Amino acid sequence: MVFKRLLGSLGLGGPTVDTVLDPGPARPGGSLSGQVRLKGGDADFEIEHITLELVARVEAEHEGGESEGTVPFDRFVVGGGFRLAAGEERTVPFSATLPWETPISELYGQPLGIVLGVRTELGVAGARDKGDLDQLTVTPLPVQEAILEALGQLGFGFRSADLEYGRISGTGQQLPFYQEIEITPAPAYASRVNEIELTFLATPGGMEVVLEADKRGGFLSEGRDAVTRFTVAHDGVEHQDWTALVDGWIRRLVESRPAYGSPAGYAPEGHYAHGEHHDEGHRSGPGMGTAVAAGAAGLAVGVVGGMVAAEVVDEVGDFFEGDEEEDEG
């Protein structure tokens, strides 16, 4: 999806910018590459900088309800410092590294309803204007895919994915929002859990896995939330029995008791053993959720119904079209 736009602040005679991302999805912590294609206007212009900004569609909960907005989460200067002659066409290749906490927007080729974009911004002759906005597709890291695969093998199902504005206390979270993947319980846990929410917080040295269960109440007790977290390494994925490991995580989560006091701090880099457990934490700050329901037969196969997939595509399209209209207004 590529949008070409005239620089509004420079009038009809200004240069145009067209950013094209290289084919294929990216991964958290991986490379994002492509080209920024410029075409000169009716006069020469000094291109002071070309900046790419990563943005996400995020919703925030507050006392008045929920609000939705575009949240930037990283910026890269990929070029600039040259004169673009009238009518000149110039291509600026770029390669940048995505943040490790970049949300997953696609699983097994199916969109999850997470809307990410790359916005191009030009600094021209003292002015600054948005050039175009392109959809960004991000697939899981091998360790993330292994965990999701294990959940599918255990009988859990995919319900929806959200981006929530706020922080998870006791973790090393870097971005101003986090992703929740909501999953339906496997039959073995259906009597005790309504749903489980999964969050990945990756770093160069490993990844924190945060699990939150909405536990059902009993005859004499109310339902409650339970939160626990684990750390895993990026390497050795193929040598781990993920089904057994994840099943152990879920059992610990479901059988856990309410936690009191502050959660343990973030494990320093280099202390990532597979399945290392940390004290329970909790999510803080305003919650968010662009819950695009994507009923799936199971996480292992990532099967999304055609109607739901179409709704996700419409959501993505509405996001980019809405952004275009806001800029033009």
C-alpha cells in the first residue's frame, strides 16, 4: 500500500515524495528497508532531512470511556542535506532497525487487526510536512511463533489482538504501549479461566512473556485476574519442548494466588534461561484495545475466517484513509 502526496505546506509547485517498502514482512528487532522516491517541483528545494516515523493505531481507556489515536514509537533520519532541482527525480534507499517491542500484526499470513504504519516526513527549506504513510506488516520472532504454536497445540484459540496504552509494572517495557493477544482457554482450563492475555516484551538478549488470566469465580468466591511472567532466550528455540514449557506456565498462572506488594524488577540482560519465572506483576496506566475480533480455529494454524479477515483489512484501510483526510484538513 503506497500513498503519494503533494507537500501541502509548499503549495502546488512543491516536490512529491513516494516511499516504497521492500516486499515481505519485517520482524521485531529486524531490518526495515526500502526507498524514498522524490520528484522535484516547479523550483529548486533544499531537502534538509528525510525522516521515517513508525506509528501505531492505539486506544486508551479513561474515565469517559475509550479514545483512539495514532501513537508514534520510533523515528529514523534516512537522508537529507541536498538540493532537489526542479523536476529532478531522486531515489534514497534506506535500512533501519525496528524496535524489539514492535507489535506483531500478522500470524501465519493472517492479519491480527494490529494497525502499524511508516510515515515519511520531509524537512524542506525550513518547513516540515508529512509525505506519505505506508502499511507496515510485522511477523513473530521464532521464539514468539514457538510459544503461539504451543498454545495452539494445547487447545487454546485466538480471540483478538490489542494495542494498549500504558505500562506493565515490573518489566523492562520501552514503548508507551504494549500488545495483548487474547486467547480462549483450552478445554482443560475452561472451567477455571474465561480468557488469557499474552504480552511479548522482546529485547536483544531475550524476551519477557507476560500472562494474565481472567479467572472464573467459585461458589463462595469472586473471579479475579492473575498475572505472572517468564523470560526466555532467542537462541535454542528448536531444542526446547515448548508445549510442555508453556503448559507449565499456564498451570502456574491458573493455580496462582493473589499477589501483594510490588513485583520483582526486570531481569538484567544475560539472565534469560528458557522458562525462568518472575514474581507476579500488574498492568498499569490507562488500558487500550483495538480489539479486532479474529475468531481462529487455533493458534497453531492461525486460521482466520474470510469475513473476519476482510474486516481486518477494512480496519487497516480506514486507518490510512482517515490519516490522509486529517492531514489534508
